[in-house]
Amino acid sequence: MIEFKQVSYNHPDGTNALNNINLKIKKNSITAIVGNNGAGKTTLVKHINGLLKPSKGEVIIENNSTKKSSVAELSRNVGMVFQNANHQLFADTVKNEILFGLKNFGFDQDYIDKRYELMTNLFDLRKYEEISPLKLSGGEKKKVCLASVLAWNPEILILDEPTVGQDELQKNILFEFINTLHSNNKTIIVISHDIEFLWRLQPNIITMSDGRIIEINSPEKIFTDKELINKVGLIPPQIIKIFNGLGIEKDIPINLEDACKRIQGLMEE
């Protein structure tokens, strides 16, 4: 369980970034956080792994206050992939980047070898293993960040804009991997402007604006609320636009295959 209790946060210059956040994120859930730029999304999740501490209030992770835990202690169970890969990469080679967390947390060599093999194959990184990660493209850097964090298998995984720079193949791999992690009782938190990806993923959605939580609900409830999505700077997924154009506002299909069948059925009627 992740719980925010009346959390507010002010930047060092005094700017208020979070305002009286009360929030519970259930264990073994998939949650997305959406909103316009500057809404406080990244600031919120940085409180989960202790990179930021509340100016007021308290964040509880599995019954432990983040104020009483170091970032190193929290990181063993809370992995975060930053939006900007350059803020995360530091090792001299891709191989050492992926191995760093595994070695730092003291896993045995057999486990390290298996997890390294899994990550390099999953993200197709073997050909880059002796190259500096900073020399890679933006999309490849993102894959290295994902691989390096997923390698040590944290209980809570935070992904900040994970689909940026990724082609459809890698998005599909990421989608399947998130669902696999969820089926293995992991807690997944995704910050994303990629509404099409979120519609397919069907997470519980937290909407934010100006450092406040506006609403928490299902994707269908959120993305069909025109007033809400305008307020938080979103646009509805294409499937919703199509079915709204057909006069259908409820029980909208999640994937393209089901949408085609539904439209075919409407045409036959």
C-alpha cells in the first residue's frame, strides 16, 4: 500500500508543487497519473522513492514513512525510470549500467547472470553492451533505463513517460511486460501523455492539475468526461472519438479488434 496523508510540497524557491494530497494506491495495481505539464505528476512520484520529502504531511510505503527511510533503502523496493534518460545514465557501458543495481543490492552471481540475460534479450540491447549508454539514441537510452531498473525486480515500479522515443514494437513489448509484472503481484505506476497506450493498458487513472488531484477513476469515466479532460489538458483516445461520433458513449471497446467487430455489428444492424 502507498499512502499520501495531507502531503504538500514546496520547491526550495517557495513554489508550491503539491497541495494537500490524500491518496491511496493499492498493492498489486496498475495506476496511471495524467495531467498537463506542471501538474505535479513527477513531483508526486518522487515522493514514493524518497527523492523528495513532504514539506507537510507524510508518505507511507508498506507501513514505513519515507521521512524515516533513505533513498537507498526505498530504492530496493521502489524502482523508477525517469522521463529524461540522461538524468539516470552514468555508467561507462550499457552492460555496467544494467549490472549496477544488481550488484549494488547484493544479489548472488547466478541471479545477476539470469536477470542480465533476460533484460538484454527483452530490450534487444546485447549489441550495445560495450558501448557508452550516453552515445545511444533517445529511444535506446530509454530501453537501457528500463532494463537497468527492471533488472533487480522491484516490488513497485514507476515509469515516467516510458513510451517516449519507442516504436510500436517496443511499446507492445512494454505493454506485455507491464501486464506480466502485474500478474506477478507488482505495483505499477505510469506517468504518461500517451493516451492511446493508457487506453489499451486500462489502469486506474489519477488526474492532476496545479498540484492537486482532480479525480480518480477508470479510463472510460475519465476519457469520456469532456469537461474534465479539457481541464487537465488531455484528448480522448481515437476509439472513444470514433464511437462518440457514432453516438455511443458507454461500453467502448478497449482494443482495435473488438472495435472493428462492434462497428461491423452496427453496420449489419
